[in-house]
Amino acid sequence: MGLVTVHGGEEGHVSVAGQTLSPDQTEYNVTTVNDQIQYVIKYTGKRSSNPPIHLEIGIPNNVALTIKTDSASIIVRDYTGEVEAASVSGDILIEDVQGMVTARSNRGGVTAKNSAGIISVVGNYGLLTFDGVNGDIGVSTIMGTINFTGLIHAGDNVRLETDHGPVDVTLEADSTLTLSAQSTSGDMACMLSGINSSTRWCDGKFGAGDGALQIRTVSGAVWIRIMP
């Protein structure tokens, strides 16, 4: 429980700072094995309306990072490298990150902003939000909602998949992409010029068609529009 914040730090150094509401109910252990440093922090007290633990970590770029929490939220900012962030019910924010990112939250939400690289996000029930992300983007959820806003340009490959949640895409006007969107039983609204569409599918090229956008849902509704 609580909040874990990670950011790019000084080359060759790992810094850890934090605070807890109940020191006598917080366990903190550090283990070093070969080239891996593991921090394990457990709060053993009762649930609280305030986060019982705040942890802030600075690590050098290009050091592989893995974060796993139960209900604590995760923030990763200003970092370049490989990140794996997973939470059972906490929210995850990825901001100004470059590299290979994997984020999973079963019941929490995931937000990726101003980031690029190979980004994979998996959720079940939460809101999955993407704003200004580029690269190879893969998103999958069962009941959750996917909101994607920004520019798709040459070389980008964006794949958005839901079973029963909706997908809402708002693109910048100078995007260039080949679109393929399909829903088994959900309503489809493709408000892009030059795109072939029906109530269940739409496809075609927008602009030069150099990027790619693929959307698949079972019963989730789909909206695709251009920024006003």
C-alpha cells in the first residue's frame, strides 16, 4: 500500500528515500545478489485513507527496473531503459520514459504520457490512457476503457484490444496511418475523411498511411475522431 515513485538519477548511483505513517508497522529489507538490488517494503497495519508508505527511488538510465505492488500506485518519470511495472489494484503512471515498457494493473488504471519505444499495457477493469506516445504500442483489456490521444506518424504501430470495454481515439490532424478497426457486436464511429466504415468496422488510409492503427473489440464501442 502507498506510492512508489521512480525517476532517472545520477549515473552509477541508486538513491532511495521515503516515509511511512507507521514505522512500527512497516518492514524494509534490501538484498543484493550478483548485479541485482532488491528492495522489499511491506506495510502490516490496517488500511488507511492516506497512503501509509511513500517511496522515491532514483536510478541511472538503462538499468533494468522491475516494480511490483499489491495496492500501491506506481509512478515512473524521466527514465530511459527497460521498465516492468505491475500492480494488483494500484494505478500506474509512465511519463517521459523512453525504451521498453511493460505495465500491468488488474483493477487499477494505467496512464502513459509523452513516452516512446516498445510499450505494452495489460489491464482488466481500469482506465488505460495514452497521451503523446509513439513507437510499437500494444494495449489489451477485458472490461477496461482505452483512451488514446495524439499523433500517429511513420513507423508507429498501435494496437488496441478490448473485450467489453470501449475504445476512444482522438488523433492529431497531421497523423499518417493505415486503419483497421473491427468489433463483433459493439458500435463503431469512424469520423475520419477517406475511411471506409460501417457500424461494425472501418478501414483505409488517413494521410500517407505510413503508420498503423489496429482496433479490435468484442462488444465494446469504438470512436475514432480528429482533434478539433
